[in-house]
Amino acid sequence: MSAVEASQGAQAHRLGPLRRLAAFACALALGAVVAGCASDRIGFGAGTSPTLPASAPKVTGVEPLSAREHKKLVSNFGGEYRSPVAERLLNDVMKRVAGATDRPDQQYQVTILNSPVVNAFALPSGNLYVTRGLLALANDTSEVAAVMAHEVAHVTLNHAMQRAELERRSEIVSRVVAEVLNDSDAQQVVQARGKLTLASFSRAQELEADQIGVRTIAKAGFDPFGAARFLASLGRQSSMRATMLGEKPNQGPNFLSTHPSTPERVAQALAAARQIRAPGIGETDRDHYLQAIAGMTFGDDPSEGVVRGNRFLHPQLGFAFSAPASFVLENSSSAVLGLAPGGAQALRFDSVKMPDGMTLQSYIVSGWIEGVEVGPVESITVNGLPAVTAVAKGDEWTFRLAAVQSGQSTYRFILAAKNYTPDMDRQFRDAVESFHLMSSGESAAVKPLRIGLVTAQAGDTVETLAERMATDRPVERFQLLNGIERNGPVRPGSTYKVIVE
């Protein structure tokens, strides 16, 4: 949660209907944050700009649209992450990838985004973005080249524009049925069909971009099997997340998803690579890649707050709290979100500025969540800070609400549960009462995690190398970050990633 977002007005953070809080729990359970491609969600604009002759007069003092777009995107993803060595490698790879496409004259500039989320996207302006979360998951240069080629394929094929046009036509048909024919039942049928059509269309786009990406990196001299390896790592990440939440990993294709399931994409990427050449022939450049990302920040940036197990600490804003022990926490730009295994309990924590003249007592009943009845308000003190708490009930969910005031900021807890029990309420109250202002020493002790490298020696195993991991689930995370299958061996003399403080 950034300092900028934490200072937004209360109205901007107000939650909508009850279903919206349930929706964020569902979104967390589905593992939405590990999507490996965002190009169908971030618009490409109206297309490429016409090329002007070199002699054309230049307008000064006006920022180009592409520059404004770039700044906005970078801001939305945590800012730009500076790593000269990694940037140089990525731009060199991008030149090779671009030269192997159907538009070798197109120039691209790669930006590393300061986000732990695994994501990448390209714009027709020639800007290509990868998150440091994606760089941490990749294990060699050919894997990153595959991601770049996939995103460039979306651009050259005008996938975003095609999808936007399909959405527009579907919306028009739905509106005609509802407003002209005055048939709400038929409108629901049309909307359902439109969603299925759009999902099928987007899935086809992803698979098409995968196929072109594999052929492109092979033409550029990289190992075409890099795409399948990266997709397999993405699938393992999704499976680990599902396990943490007490769910079964998605098996087989999900035909209602806009993205094909990872197993389906891995299988098709493997098939495409095998048609080109046998494994072990193309360039992987593993050692060079690992050296380029060594020392990069891993996970949350302390300036945005960090998750450590079930704790959240924000050294810049100077506060910390602990969620119930079973919760999986995630830090977004505007709030900390948490989910218990199975999705029956959820948490939202954020910071707002109350309207002038409003008391905590009146604020907590001011309608944070629509459609619920707030019970009696209890005034409490949380580690020396004034606070209020109350229980609110909806049709399916029960909420423990709390607001803690510190200076000009008001910190809000919204903890939700189905089948609310006294023991659950005690855990929720403990979470609220764990909130405290951090001392200067506590804040200074919060250091970013970083990517380190270790060379396996004779006798080393996954378990012995994982002992160096400064994370929870060290063995699982070591296997995930290094593309090692369950029970897979480590090779003496090979270099592996570890997460260190």
C-alpha cells in the first residue's frame, strides 16, 4: 500500500455493495495476481502513430501522448525499477526478438516495473514492460525472450483492438435487445453468449501469441523450449498459491476463462518447439541471465509496505499489524487484502482521511459497505491510539469493522466471515489490537529481500540449498524460483537462485 494511496480521501476508498467485498475474496482465491500476460487488459490505444519525415517541424513544450501513457503505466505498477545490468540485457534481447518478427524495423524500449507481480505487456508505441516479479520467476534468457516475443505478437496482431471491437459489438447488441426490444430476459441470454464468445476469442489470441512467440525466439537463435519452461513455472506458482489457500489447483482447460489453462499452454508451446528443433540446441544463456538479476529486490518493496508471513509492516508510514495466523496476505496499491484457506474469511485493510468534523463513532456507521446493518459501536484504545469497532451483518457475511486514528490518518479494518463464530471474532479482534506504530528501530530493521545466487556443491540437495532461503515455505519456493520439479535434483556446479535479506 503506497503512501500516495494511503492518503486518498475516504470517499475514494468507500466499498460498494456487499458483493464487492466477497468479490475481492474470490479474486484472491483465483490467484489473479499471477497472470503472466496483461496485454488484453491494458489498452494498446488506437494504433501506431504515423511516421513523420525527419525534416518535419517539431512541436516543443507539449508532452507526447505516448510519454504520458508511459508515465501513467509506470506509476500504476509501482514505478520504474532501476537495474542497469538487467536493463542492458533485456534491451539487447529485445533487439534480437524484434529483428526476428515480421516487423524488424520496429524499435522497442524495455522498462522494468517495480512490482512483485508476474506480468508483462507491450504497447504499439514501442514500450515493453516486465515486472521484477517476472524476472525473478524466469531462469534464463530464452524464457524472458519468449515472454517478450509473446507480448510483441499481441501488438503486431492487433489483438487488443480486435478484442475491444468485439466487446463494443456485444455491448451494442445487448443494448438493442434491452432498450429497443424491451426484453430483459433476452438481454441476459445475449450477455451470457457474449461472455462465452469473448472468452473463446481471448483464449485463441493467447494461444496464437504463444505459437508466434515460440517461432520468433527460435528464429532469433534462442532455445524455443524456453516458452514452455516459463509457462510451467507459472503453473507451479499458481498451484502453490492454491495449496496455500486450501484449494485444488485448476486441472485441465477452463473454458470460461479468457486465458487458456497453463497445462494447455505448456503442451502447445512444447509441441510448437518440437516442430522447430530438438531440445538443447538453441541458446539459453542461463548464467548470464542469473548474474544480471542477482541482487534485485524480491517481493514487496519496503517503501510500499511488506508482507512477512501473516504480518504487514509499512516502515515508511510507520505502522504494522498481524492478521489471523492462517491468512494469506497480499499488498496492493490501495489496500492490504487477505484470505483464509477456502475463502470463507477475508480481510481488507486501508488508510483514509476522514471528512473534517466527523468522529470515529459516526464514521464507522457511515456506510463502508452497502446493504449491511451495523451493530452497536464500541470505543476502544489500540496500543494508545483511539479506535472504534463494531459488528455488521449482511445476508451471507458477517463483518468486524474497526477504525484506528493516528494523526491525520484513519486506518480501517474490514474482516469478513461466513458462519461467524465467537472464536473467529476473537481472532479478528486480536488482529485489530495488533495494530501499532513502529519505532524507528523497528522500521529500520525492515529490509528488502533480494535475489542471491549459490553454486551447488557435491552432496547438496534441494533441502540443503533451501536452508538459505529467507522466506516461508523455503523448499517449495526454492523449487519454484529455479524451475525444479517436485523431487527434482540439483546439479553440482550449477548456479541457483536463493532469496536473502
